[in-house]
Amino acid sequence: MKISVKVIPNAKKQLIELMADSSLKVHLKAKPVEGKANEALIKVLAEYYKVPKSNIEILQGEKGRNKLVQIK
């Protein structure tokens, strides 16, 4: 399953919002430094979808806010 995700790094609260177009908006406490926000995103999505972190892969947008994520 591929999902479009918009990441809001350095947020006060960590939460996931489901948007009208079935994409996700994910607020992360982690800062976008040295891949920490990407690691936090994978962890949060793994908990949300109840899958191992190894089943989640960022296909596009590793250095941007808009990402395409694949969940196996």
C-alpha cells in the first residue's frame, strides 16, 4: 500500500491526521536534522498501522515535507 504523507517536523504534539483525499498529515516532535524526522515518521506509522518498522519504506521525498511511503 502506498500512502502520500505530509510531514510537519518540530511540532509541539506528535499526531496523525487523516485528510479528505486519504493522505496523511503527520506532526512530529523530531527536528528535520540528520534523518531524525524520517526515523520518527517510520516509527509513528509502524505504530499506527501495527506493522514492524522494517515494513515501512520512504519511496520519495526523503529530504522534503511531502513523501510517498510504502507499507508492506
